Amino acid sequence: MPCGLSGNACPSEEDSRVFEARKDSDSVLVIDPLDGTKEFIKGRDEFAVNIALCTRP
């Protein structure tokens, strides 16, 4: 998944091959586009979009 941020890997939970290919990157952008799918479908407000930039110390 290209993420438009130069030099950052951007794996998705559906494609672990991307994560394996980029696990040694200096930074990785991890996105869960919809955490709480069932709640979202039911029209509840108990869902989230999770975005994390993981970097090496």
C-alpha cells in the first residue's frame, strides 16, 4: 500500500507480506481504517480509525 510519505512503509492488516517486506524500515505507518465494523454498520458511535507512525528509537 503506497502511503505518500516518502520512505515510510505502510502495511495493512490484510496483507502481512507488506509488513514482512518492510519490518526493517526506520519507520512504518500502520492504519486500521475501521476498528469497530459491527458498531459502525449498526450506526453506533463506538468505532475508530487508528493511525500510528512507528519509528525506531
